[in-house]
Amino acid sequence: MPDKLIAIGASPSHGMAHKQVRSPAIEQQAAQIVCLAEASQQAAYTWNLVSDTIEWDANAAEVLKVANLDCISTGRHFSALIASEHLDRRLAAISNRFPHATRQEAPYEIQFRFQPGGRRSSTSLWLEDLGRISLDENGRPLHARGVLRVIDEEFIKQKKLQYHSDHDELTGQLNRIRLTDALGAVISRSIHERKQSAFLMVSISNLSMVNETFGFDVGDEVIALVGRLMKDAIRAGDTLGRYSSNKFGIVLGDCGPVKMQIAAERLIKVVRSASIITTSCPLTATVSIGGVVVPDQATTPQHAMGAALQALEGARAKRFDSFMPYEPSPTRESLRRKSKSIADDVVSALNQNRMRLVLQPLVNAKTQVPEIYECLLRLHKEDGSIVSAGDFIPTSEQIGLSHLIDQRTLELSVDLLRSHPHLKIAMNVSGLTSVDTEWLRSLRELTDGQRDITRRMIVEITETAAIEDLEHSEHFVDSLKDMGCKVAIDDFGAGYTSFKNLKRLNVDMLKIDGAFVKNLLFDDDDQVFINTMVEIARTFKIKTVAEWVADVETARILTDAGIDYLQGYFYGQPIPAVDYVDDPSPAPISYDASTSKAE
């Protein structure tokens, strides 16, 4: 549990705690504390922090195992019996100043080891101290009322485990899970009470420079200290947590747009003006902040965090230490809703096995015989409609679902190959999968090392993904070929890969980007490009495929140029994999010259 009090209020009252006039609510709360203390192993107290006198419940001496109440009649006497290693913990909790307090009282909760016979005594008790502290108008503590409860070391252990499960290890602030929970609770309460609240996303702007100059250890110190600065600066009752490596989230209750901006600017000033003492040297930090008002602009934690991140990007684009409120955009909101709808459809289809394969032939250009079939994915919606891969794959890659889709495609493809011993397939994988060792492991497990399956597989990776991380791509290709698979570069020409890199990857097939094929009849430059690709591919002994073949004239030009395989709607629409009939000697695809369509 935190050692430091979290202030939630200020009180203008002064004087002795036991002589103050209390509101009915406070009197009721005090009565509840006394009732709790009637149980054995608990003792209630009232501590006047001005005079340092403590009034105890009658059973306190017995519970705390002291000779008499005179031994603990003042805060100084009681502190003398607290284990030295825990003394600062309690003093800090009780004697702190709370400059941002907005209410009458503040809670505290601490655990410490108590030695009733003095610090040289071998007898000790573990105590939990729960109470509330009254404050004056300046946030200074006046008196405390609480209950001491005897606990055991197992209780302390469980408390520590709970603390570590709720808090970020580096900063000591709430972790992302608990931050999300806190944000969800505030949104629900704001909706119920019809009030505004806010959420801030804060990033440390100059952290990368600190990491590069002084190392990541010093960078971690900056992160932790900035978190502490902001924790001390926010109001009591507000919540701070660590969202990611250099980002914090702050939940502000009862806070509209104006208060949100004031809070953000105060945080920026607090961090900018502080000298951050690190093990290397004193440093300064700056932060950028994006904010969103809930529930007006976001009604879920995920939506609020996404909106705050968008606003944060705007703030970072302005300068290092600036604040940007979230501004809804109809276009952006429409895209967000579309992305969410696609994500829901994809996850639902994966969970309910509504992803299906369709097969499009790669036809031998010379014989017109379909020799390979590309596996294309289709999403079958609950209403019976079918969605093509091009309508959900790009969004799925952006939101991190591509690895799940690739895994399902792999499973379906291997099952298909097992069912059809003469079938050869080509299957696409995303850029993320092309550097994913887990996908390779799944391929090994699903095929169980049976090379009669893997040698009938061609794995397609896009040119842009291949050159983005050439070293990982090279390892990916080598691993596939070791298992018996062939590898193709898809959309070749879109990324302008050098042939030096092409040779390094040692692929088996190039699939020329359809953009160079669709206008082949009218564009001389495209014809030159195709002829050049074919000549260079032959030099490297790499097969070529032309995509987007739509008519007989284009097919003839490509065949004359020396393309090995043709693929496109000229040879028919993709067929459902369940309708495929295995044929060891397939017939050539014929076409009607008058319609220029394959039959």
C-alpha cells in the first residue's frame, strides 16, 4: 500500500481534536470507527496533532500489549515504540501537508511493526493503521482519528502481492490495467451523475534524448521521478497510472474542459520547473499532454484512451511542452467506427470458424493448365454475406489482428493440402508474420515435418515487408526453404527492391504487381518493365507470375514476354476451397476469343 496519504479535503477548523464541533456525518463516522474497535485485536484513537496528545479506547493497552495507556499517551511516546525501519513511513503519512486538498478530511492506510517493550525488546506486533486526518484551510493536518488492528506477516505478504499486482514496478503508480479500471469507474459515475470528468495522456517529450545521452537506467529514473512529481501535483481523488514506457494517464473526476486545461498546464509547469536529480546529474524534463472530456467525447475507457492519444499526437506536433484537447472529427470518427466494426467481425468470425478459403488458379502461360492455386481468405458474416480479404485485411493489420488471421489461414491451408494430395497452393502472410518465429513453429507443428505437404506450399511475402527488415526476412525465407516450402515475393515492383537484395533473399518466384499489368495494352513503359523483369528473373532462375490478367490480349503479351504463370479474373472467379476437386492431370483452360473470357 502507498506510504503517503492521499488528501481528499481541507478543513478550516482549528484547536483540540476532542473539543471540535463535528458535523453529523463526521460524528456518525467516528461512531462507526469506535464500533469497529470493540472487536478484539483492534483499538480506536483520536490524535490531536497540535498538542500531540492521543486519546485511546479503553482496550488499547491490552490490544497493543503495553503496560498502560500513559506509555502511548502522545504521538512522541507512541513513535518511540515503532520499529525504526518503519518510523518514517508513519510520520510521513500523518505530518504531510496537503496543498491541493479540496475537502474536509483525508484518508490514510499504513502498516508497520510495533514493539510494545521498546526497540530493544524482541516482542513485536504488526499493526495496520486505518483512519482519516482533518486539515485546515492550508492543507495542514490538525487531528487524526483511526483504528489500529493487529495483523500478521502473512497479511503483510498478501498486501504486498496485491500492491505489486496493481502497481507499475518502476514508478510505483497504478499499472495500465488498474488505470483502465479507474477510468471506467469514473466514466460510469459521470454518466450516472450527469457530470463531466476528464482523462489526460501525458508523455515525457525529451526521454529519447536522455536515453541516448545517459543510458536507459537514467531514463528510467526520469520516468519514475516525473511520475512522482505529477502524483504530488494532482488533486486528491484523482488517479495517476503508467500507460506505457514514457506515457502516464491521469483520471480527473468532476472536471470539464476549462478545468482540464488548467490541470494540464499546471502539470506542464510543475515538471518543467523541477530539477530532476538522477545518479548521473541533475536534469530537466518536459511533457506533452492530450486530454479528452468524458463521457461527452468518449463513453468507454478504450475510446477515451484512444482519443487522448490522438490529442497527445497533436500536442507533440506543436512543441515539447504543450497541451491539446481532443477535437472530434466526423471523418476520423467514421473511420474509427468502421475499424471497430471490422475488428468485431474478424474476431467473431475467427471465434466461430467463419473464415473460409477460396482458390484462384495460377495458370501455366504456355500450357494454360492451372498448376498452383492461391489461397484467398473470405469472411462469412452472420447474416450470410461474404467479405473479401481486401476489405478487412488492411484494417486488421493496422489494429494488430493480422497474426490471428495468418494463423487461421495456415491451419485451413494445411488441412486442405492433407485432403488433396495433388494440390499445390500459394498463401499470403502479413509483414508482421514474416518476422514471427511463432508462425514458423506453428507451421512445423501443423505439418509434423511431412515434406510431402510443405513441398506443395508457396509462402508469399510482400516486397515492402521483405525489404523493411531484410535480415529477418532472410532468416524467414531460409527457415521456410529448410522445411521444404517455396517462397514468392508478392506485389513485386511496388517497393523497387534492388536485385542485389533479391539474390540475397533466394526466393523461388516473383509475382509482378498488377499495377504493371492492368494497362499493359496501352502503356509502353509497362511493357518494358515486364520484359526487364522477365530477363532478370531468368538470370536468377526465378519463376514469374503476372497478376490482374483480365483479357486474352494481355495474356498473349505476357506469354510472349516469357512470363511463367498468369493469374486473374480472365481465368475465372476464385472458387470455394470446399468445391475444389483434386485432379492429377488437369485440363487446359480454354477461352472464347470472341468474348476474350476464359471458360
